[in-house]
Amino acid sequence: MLKKIVESPYLNLIAGIILILAAGVEIYETAEESQLGSHHGLFVFALIHILKAIPEILHGFDDIEKAKKK
């Protein structure tokens, strides 16, 4: 059960969006300082999380569409 939750593409997408928003706010607020911080790494990590989840979700939609045709 825990494995299903952890590997859920929808949960990964939502987590990635939340992380990218939080990191985006931090980057915006510290834009004048011109220093790299942990929020920049968090932004990249969130972007990778989102990009990893999108193909899995689209594949699921494709499978649903094929099942409807049958």
C-alpha cells in the first residue's frame, strides 16, 4: 500500500508543483541578492519531479482511451 502511494504519478505531480511554487517564491524574494541557495536546487528537483510524472500520467490517459474504444 505504501509503495502505491509513493509511486503515484499524481502525488509526484502535486508534490512537484508545490515544491516549484515554494522555491519560485523564494527565488523571487531573493532575486536582488544574486546568490545561489538551496531554493535553486529545490526548484530544479521539483522540475525533474514534474517532468518525470507527466509521461506516466499521459500514458495512463492513453490506456484509458484505448480501453474506451474496445
